[in-house]
Amino acid sequence: MKVTITKNCMGDRNCNDLCPEVFKYDEDQLLTAIRVDPIPDHLKNIVRQAAAECGADAIEIEE
């Protein structure tokens, strides 16, 4: 699984709260970035949840 944060990111940090092992907040850019690539198997479900809950639809998943 590969995850991308699009330019739609509003920086609301929901994904960071759900899965800080994968998502990190960039204080300079005020946006979320990806910490690991590819996503480890044990974190895939929580990443899918973060994508589903993203209000800006800014998390793209490639399985």
C-alpha cells in the first residue's frame, strides 16, 4: 500500500491523531506528510480509516 496526501489537505490533523506512525504534521507547511512508505501491514486498516474520515478527501491510497 502506498499513500499520498493531495493538495486538498486542510491540515486538520485527524489522520495524525488516528495514526501518528504513518502521518506527521509539518508545522512549517501546515499540512500533513507521510512518515513511512510503503505502509506496514499492521497499519493498513487504520490508514484506510483515516482516508475514509478525511473531510477534504486528501488521502489517496494505492493498494
